[in-house]
Amino acid sequence: MNAFNGHNVVRSEGNTIYTGEVPNLPYPTCFDAETAIRGMLEDGYCIFPGVLDREGVQRFRDKIDSLGGPDEQYEVANWCFNKQLASDYMGDPEMLQYIDRPEIISVLEGIFNEHFHVIGGSLWVTGKGRGMGIHVDYLPFPLPEDVANDPRITIPIFMATAHYYLDDLTLDLGPTTLIPGSHRAARHPKDETSYKGVVPHAVMLKAGDVCLFRSDVWHAAAKNMSDRRRYMVQVHYAHSSVGKWYPPIEYESLYSPEVLAAATPLHRKLLGKPRLP
């Protein structure tokens, strides 16, 4: 459905809320590409510490505050955000720097090879009382249980999302939570709060850190119980085979001259190779 301000509102399947103790995901002391790729395949996620510095974090928070109208203009009852804005890759050259971070690209190349593109992104503000139940973002195909549980089989990744966190996360601020390894369920959660005994873990990161996770891993957003607003940026990537359903933005006539002038060859590849004027 479309909210009256024009942005698209899509409710994910699943609305189960976990209310038990939430352990933290391990925080890496440094980034290693091979470890991160293995984490995506085996656990469903990986973490990139310190992608943005404090100045970059504040600049992005200020940008989000300057865009769109007041929260009330984006209000959706009982939903997980106060404000959500589509990332303007076509008109704002500043947004290009968030889609081609070398460490993130190295992991995407490890899971997709070279065949992937950006399919979208959004800017989120989450206020007090907002949360989201356990769900998957995109399940390309369900698998029979005996196939999904076969250790000889590596379930391929077709879509992944990078979360740029713009706050030092605390449990009361409502961090993302995910269930490591739950992508091997190869199905949507059915009123479940764990997978094979594994409960949701908090993605307890610092401002400027990024979590990349596969679209079929079970995840949620803990409810924001604080009086602060949580800021987050999403970048969605997909294997090129998914382009039939989630095509790149490939029409150069839609891009501003400023974006086309600033775009590197990698930017143009990620955005569908718009030609230079």
C-alpha cells in the first residue's frame, strides 16, 4: 500500500515478538573478508566496525533530519518506524559513497561473485515504542526440511541488506536482532521466537558500524524503550538473477547531471550502468 505522502509501505510477514533475554552478537575486533564471507554463508550476517567516522555519522544524521516532513507525515499505526525515506541515488551524489565501501563490496563479491546490483535503500528514524516482530525480508524459494538441513548444501544468497547504524546502540534504543543460522530454515517463521534453540541476538554496534545480513535470515527490531530516536540507513543489494523482480535503476534519463558526473564505473555498475551524457 502507499502512504499518503507517497512512500511505499510494505508489511513483512511475521509479527512474533521475543520477550526473553537477548544476548549480543560477537563484536569483531577487526575486519577480515574471508571470515565475513563465511559468516554470511553459515550464520547469515557479518559486521564491519568503524565504516563511518564520527563526522560522517553526524553528517548523515543531519541529512536525515533535513529531509522530508515531520514524523506525523509518515505515521503508520503500530508500525516499526516514525519516518522512512527512500535513498535518492538518482538525484543526490552524496549518497553514492554509501553503496561502494571497499570492505562491503569485497564481501558482496564473495557471495554474489561480480553479478550484483543495488536494488534500493532507505533512511529510517525509529522513536519510542516502535519495534518489529521476527520476519524475513525476502525468501527466494522455500526448501524441504531434509534439503535445508543437509550439511552438504550451501544455501545461496540472493539478496542482502547493509544497515549503517548512526547511534551507539543500547538495548533500550531498540537494536536490530537476528537469529544466527536461521536462514537454514528456508521458510518464514511461524509464530516462533527461536530456531533450533537459538534465540534472537542483539546487533549491538557503535555509531558508524555496519551489519550486512542475508534476506532470508530471521530478524527483528527490538522495541525502542528510550526517549531517543534511533537513526539507521539501509542499502539493499541483490544478485543479478533477481533483477527480473528487483531491477536496477537503469534509465540514465532519471539521474541528475550531478550524480552522473560524480559516479565512478563501480557506481554505474551497481546502479545499472547508466551512461554518461
